[in-house]
Amino acid sequence: MTTYGTISEEAEPSSNSNSVFVSQAKEHIQGGLGTRRPWREMLQTSHFKFPSSFFGAIQRINTNAKHFRANYVIIILLVLFLSLLGHPISLIILIVMMIAWLYLYFLRDTPLVILRFEIDERLVVISLLLITIGLLVLTNVTYNVIVGICVALVIVLVHAMIRETEDLFTMDEDVGVMKGLRDIVKVPLRQPGSSSFTLS
């Protein structure tokens, strides 16, 4: 009996498990940070305008922080990366600690268990934070890290303040409400898993 043209199913499980892990990791990161918005949408100069009041500036910062939060995290990490380019050991430590944060905190579904003891989530966060800060302080880059984070925060705050929000809409997945700065439109979903909806 010939097997010409058939695909063996033995090679699929390893590649399938890798793709499942990658897709789960992507879902976890998007769930925590949200979806990255197109850079063109973020940097449209026609939507840059100074707010008319302090309250308007605060509203813009809140709306833009929710809408562009994944982009803002990328900007902060990029500026931090650039601030450590002159210190390769610190850069390696930062990359290793980012991998540890991803593996031990962001991408973990089940509680962390060491020697049959379940480790509390707060202890994991505090430990990772102290180890990250301690290692960066030991490599004498405290000044670089502080300056890098301050520069990144200034860039993010200035963008969030001057980027108009009238054209931005966010979708609350649970409620099915589209929110803009000026109005709220309720969108009842027909089926939770369906992409179709009707306006009331």
C-alpha cells in the first residue's frame, strides 16, 4: 500500500505544542497589556493638539493610557534598553530578568510550587522586584535606569496629553459597550463568542 501524498501525524504534536505555547503566551501578554495599536494611528500629527484645560489633559491621559498601553510599555522598554547600551552586563541582566518576569509571573497559569509548597503571588512579585533592582544596583547603573525611566515617562505623558481622543474607541468585552470620550454607545452582543452584533 502506498503512502504517497499522505501527511504523517507523528511530527505534528511537537510543533502543535510549540504553537499552543506561543499562542497562550500571546494571549496572556495581550490580556495583561492589551493589543498593540498601529504606530500610524498613534503618531498621526493631525490628531495632536494641546488640551484646553487641566481636566481635559487628565481625561486625555487616562483615555490614551488605556488605548495605547501596549505601545507605551514598548516605548518604556525601548528607552530603558537604549539607556543600558553602554553597559552590556547590565543589559544582559535586564534581559534575563525580563525572561524571569515573563516565565514566573506573566505567563504562568497555575500557582508557583517549590518543594511541594505553593508560593504566594505577592511573594513572587516582591522577590522578582527586589532581585531585579538589587542586580541593577550592583552593576552601578542606577543612574542610567532612573534617567531612562524618567525620559520614557516624559515621552509617554506628553504624547498622552497632546493626542486627541475623539477618534479613539475601546470595547469592553464583558459588557459590550463602546466607549469614546464624548459619548457612550451600548452595543448588545447576540452571542458572547460571535463577532456579529446589533445596535439598539
